[in-house]
Amino acid sequence: PYYVDLNQSLFLQASLHSSDQNLMMFVDTCMAAPDPSDFRTVNYELITRGCVKDPTYSSYYSPRGSVARFAFKAFSFVQRYPSVYLQCELVVCGYRDFSSRCYQGCLERFKRNTGS
């Protein structure tokens, strides 16, 4: 466990360990939940499909594409949950592959009109 105060900035870094220097990472989705085995019932989205949902979330520059850096302010679920667990999905892409997911950024979901 990592103990923090409410509203304390949490800085995270994910590193890709590979001999291929032409890979990069993209933070696609990060969510928090009070139960480490259930991220569906009660959750809080920090970033979803590359779209920032939490106003305290920010990404940081890394000199290497194989390192993703980001931060957000610590929060808690209602008082009956003593812990917050984080689950993130990162995408690995080819460096300078501009058609890859890493370069697409935020992918908003649009609802289709079902019509009659």
C-alpha cells in the first residue's frame, strides 16, 4: 500500500522494457475502485479511451517514448471504503506510426441513432 493525504499529488510512471527502441506507450484508460477485484460496480474514471475525465489528471513529458508519466490528486470514495485501487491500460505502438492508437488521442464514443 501507498499512503497519501487527500488532494496530495500522485505522480506515476510506467516503463516499457524492450530491446526495441522504436516503441512508445500511450495511457489509454485509468480507473480507480474501492475493490481491487471489481472495477465495474463502483469506480471512478481518470482517463477513458485517451479522454481525460478527472480535472486533476495531467500527463507529463518524457524524453523517451517508452516511458509514460502522469499525475492526479488523491481522492477517496465515500468514507465506508478505506482504500482506492488503480487500474490502467496502456497501449504500445511503433514510434512514428502515426496511424497507431498512440497518435489518435481522445476517442469519444458517439451514440448512433437507432431510428425507427
